[in-house]
Amino acid sequence: MSSTTRAPSPPSPAAAPSGAATPPAGPVAAPRMIRQRRRRPGLIALSVALIAAGGLSGAVLYSSSGHRTAVVVVARDVPVGSRIAEADLATASIALDPAVQSVKASRATGLVGQRAATDLKAGSLLAPSQVTDQSLIGPGEQLVGVSVKPSQLPATPLMPGQKVLIVSTPDPGAESVQPGNGSTDPAAGGGTSPVTLSAKVVTVGRPAAATGAVVVDVAVPSTDGPALAAQVATGNVALVVVARDGS
């Protein structure tokens, strides 16, 4: 029996031990170094302060714009010297600057019956200085009602507190008498020379429906009150408006 001899197989490469690192196939780049940012405490504090200031400013602005105050406003025109009625006033809720003078809505009732110290315009904010409790009739003065026809009044509406001259118009049937000496002036064509009296308008009534006559209450010195009333009874009077500067 013949035996076959097998040729020895070439030695196999040694198996790499378990867990051993495989050598890289090529060159490996060096790892990048991450540069750590340096913190700047001063800049951080400034940023925080700016953010806080912005938030505070916004809160103050929102608070001031949202805060409203109930105040008194003028509902309709009120001439100077006229008494203030309840219908002349209204209330409004608005945001006000502290420098603006106003009257709180809670005081509206106390203003009724007082007088306008200046001309009050509808829609305007009422200031405390625009209202007074003082009468236009001063010490030593009397109040006289003067009834005049439209032709005896200027076309410009009269206002309380306005200065006027009350003119005693001549009576066509009387002789002309010169002021101060009581003499008759034949050349004047008859009639009494007009006499004027300074007065102050207190109240202007409404025109009568039938005749259009208006009763104007005026304040005059007490010594002239009775004489003016007697002259008014004759109907021979007229009103002349005096300029504001007194000229």
C-alpha cells in the first residue's frame, strides 16, 4: 500500500490579536485646537443694563399713556360774565401732562352757578382760572335793565363784562339843551342834546319774539341808577360799545 505524501501548506499570516488598532492607511491630519472665547464682564454688564433700561422706559411709557384722568370740559360756548349752567359742562377721560391746569370731574357740580371769568369755548379743557364766584356788580354799583330795540344796538353781539356808553337820545318834541348850562340851542333844530353814561354789561337777554327788543342789564354807579331807570322808561336810549382799550 503506497502512501501519498502531501506537501506542507505555506504558513498562514499570523492573525492580528483581538483589540489591536489597525494601522492607518495614510497620513493623519493633526487635530484642530478650538480657541476658547474670552468673556468680557464689562461688556456683559453694559448689555444687561441697556436691556433693563429699555424695559423700564417701555413700562413707564405704557403706564403714563394708559393713565387717564376724568376732567371737566366745556360743552357749549359761555360768554365772559355769564353764569355757568349744568348743560354748559361735560366730563372727559384724557391723559394729561402734570403741567396742564384742569378741573377734576368730581368738582363739576360746584361750578354750576359760578361765572365765566373769560369766554369759554365748546370743546376746550376748563382751567380753574376761567371760573369765578365774583359778581360783575361791584361795590357802590346798581343793576339797571335797559330795554332797547334792534336799531338802538350795534350789530356786534354784546358780551357780559363789556364796557358801553348809554346814550340818552333826544326827544324830537323837546328843545336842544347844551350839557352843563341848560341853555337852548335854536340852531340845533330842536331836541335835547344827548347825555352819555358809562356802564358795564352784566347780562344780555334774548330778543323778544314780536319786537326783537333786548333787555340788557348794566351796572352803573349808585348815584346814576335812578336817573338811568327814568330815562329808560321813555325809550329814548341807545347803547354804544366802548373799545377794549378804553379809547
